[in-house]
Amino acid sequence: VVPKVKGKRLKAAKRAIKAHECRVGRIRHAFSTRMKKGHVIAQRPKPHKLLTRGARVELVVSRGKKR
């Protein structure tokens, strides 16, 4: 089952993904006015989805506000 990691710091998100027997996939970065720098903005697949063991979870991580 994919854990909900949106809003968590990247390090905590990686730990949660590994604890649920998934792997961290591609990590992209984007600017965000809502999410602090270093926090997960989005994830794919969505939380609570059933996947095969070792499946990858892709993340989008905030770079903070664009200056």
C-alpha cells in the first residue's frame, strides 16, 4: 500500500515509502507558494493504492517560493 507522503519532508517521505516496501522513484523539484522548501508537493501513484512489492513512488518536492 502506498503511504501518504504529501506535506512531509523529503527524508521522512523516503523513510515512509521504504517502510511500506516500496522504492523511491524519480524525484522532481518545483516552486510552490503553498509548501515549504524540501516538502513533498505531489506523489504518484496516489496514496492508499495497492502495488506490487518494490514498486516505485515518484515525488515532486518544493523548492519554496519563486523569487
